[in-house]
Amino acid sequence: MTHFTCVRVERIRDRSELARIASHGLRLDPSSKARVDPARTPLNRSGSDYAENPLDLSKALDGFLKANGARLYGRAPIGLHVLVSVSPGWITEVGELHDPQNTRNVQLAQQAVDWVQRALGGGRPCVVAWRQDLDEKGGGVVDIVAAPTRAAKLNRFKDDVTIVSVTAALEAHRVLHPKDPTAFGALQTSWSAHAAKTLDRTLRRGTRKVDQPAEHLDPERYGRLVDAARDEARARAARDLAKERAVLDARNRRLAIAEDKTAQLKARLADERKKVMAEARVKVDDALNAIAIGIEALTDGRIVAVEPCAESGELLLIHDTSLDDAEKSALWKAMSPGLPAGLMMVLEYIQARTAQAREDRNSLHTWYPSMGQF
């Protein structure tokens, strides 16, 4: 007799849906009362590496996120509810369908969890918790809650962060199975291959719908096709958005580098300007001080005249003959900063005005200008 494999996958969109799944596992929802045998409920098997009670899915998810440094992202789904199954007849070939000690029940749970981890984990932990209901009429099913993660670059974080990303995991798995047009079809193929390899080589995948198209679309099949098309459109939109974000991130990085270089250049220019202004102020102060010394020397007689050189035409200072060489040298050194600022012309001007004043018969005193007149 031929036995088959099957996978059903539902996105867990928020914590309220997670609570609904947990409520069913705890047998607290109304539908459980009509579908289960309470006497066999203690036989149910479950497990989680992240919570003491595997059926408390909220705590299990929080433990998973903390242990793996992951976070939920916006309004994106927070996980996947994966129902992994084989034909009940394969279980009963070696024992009772609801026997927790039946080796095939044990093997099914182990391999279902291992397959979900391999198929959707992408090298990262993804299985949050699992359970195997043995109190229902049917059997051969393992319920697994998975939260696939990936590294992502978010604008408000400097480094990459780990986020739960269901769509990326499904798309990554779909690419590995090009014969299946949808991610859910790829999961069917993948689980069938894993089950045949690890459980029983006679287990088979059901016939693909694309290989056996329905003549008329019943509501259930129509809904699945719509869901598949929607998932494909969302996956394509997510890929396009990721590309656009990558381009925008690269542009923002280039802009940040340019702004940083501009700021550094402005800072250097400001420092250089301050330095030049400070040096200019010192030179101006030195020049004004030298001119004042020259005017004082002309006024007190240490400089008796300013005359042009007969050969070069340059103005020369005639010192008082009573000054020795040291005094002349010190006076010249003190006046030197004023030479570029026109000290000789100032002294010549003063000398000319003084001479004119002396010649004016109405003048009663020699004129000496104050610094304010310059």
C-alpha cells in the first residue's frame, strides 16, 4: 500500500494568532472538546528548547527571541505554523496510531522537527516549539511553530540586526525547488524527499496540481491559488523593496561621507582663517607700535631728519650724532616692523608739516601730530 506525505503551512501574523494555536494545544478552545478524547490528552508529546512548558507558545517565542538575539519586525508575520504529516496507515503498520511509544510516532516527530529546521532555518535556529497530538481521531501529524530569522540593516540601528522574516525563508527555500512554482509546493517536495530518506523510502509526495490541473476550480483550490499568487506577489515586492533599500542605503552612505568631508574642510578653513587673522592682528599691532616709536624718535630729536638718498631716491633717516651705534641699532630694530606699513612716508610727512609750520609767521609752535590723525 502506498503512503503519502503532506505539509500545511500557515503564517502566524500576530500574537493573538499564536495564542489561538496555543489555546488549541492546551485543549482550551471550544473546537477541541468535540475533536479529542480527554482520556488520551496526557499522551500528547511536545517539546521546546525555550520554555519549560512547550505548549506556552508566547513564553517559548520570547525565549527563542532572547536566546537568538532576534526581534519581531513591524507588522510582518511573527512565525509559521507548520503541520507536517504522513499517512496514518504508515504509523499503524507497526503499532497503534495514538501510542506515544510507537517508534514511527517518535521517528515522525524527530524528523519533522529536523526537516523544518533544515528547510526554513537557513543555518540559524528556527523551531520555537512542537507538539504531536495523540488524542484526536486522526494521527500522523506534528504541529511545529517556527520563526525563521535573518540579518537585516535597519536605519535606526548602526549594525545589522536579526529579525524574524517568514517571507525571506519561504522564498529562499522555493528557489531550491525550481519545479515548484510556489513556496508551499516546494515545502511539499522537500518534506517528501526528507521523509523518504529518513523514515521510509516508500513514502511518496502527492501529485502536483500543476501536473494534474482541475477541470473546474472548486472554492478551496481557488483559494489556494489566490493565496499562492498573493504570496508570490508579496515575495516579488519584498525583493524589489530590498533592492531599492540597498540602493538608498548606499546613496545615504555616500552622502554621509561627503557631508563628513565637507564638515572637516569647513573646520580646517575656519582654523586657518583664525590663524591668519591672529597673525595679521599681531603684524598690525607691531606696525602701529613701530610707527609710534618712529614718531616719538622724530619728536624727541633722536631722528633729526628724513632725507632721500642721492643715488637711489629712497628715504633715509638721519640720526642725532649723540646716539652711539647700540642706540641706533636698537632704535632701528624697534622701528623695522613699521617699514612695510609706510613708516618712512609718515616721518617725511611730519617733517614737511613741521617745516611748513616753522615758516608760517603766524605759527607760535612746532606742529607734531597725534597718532589719532593717522
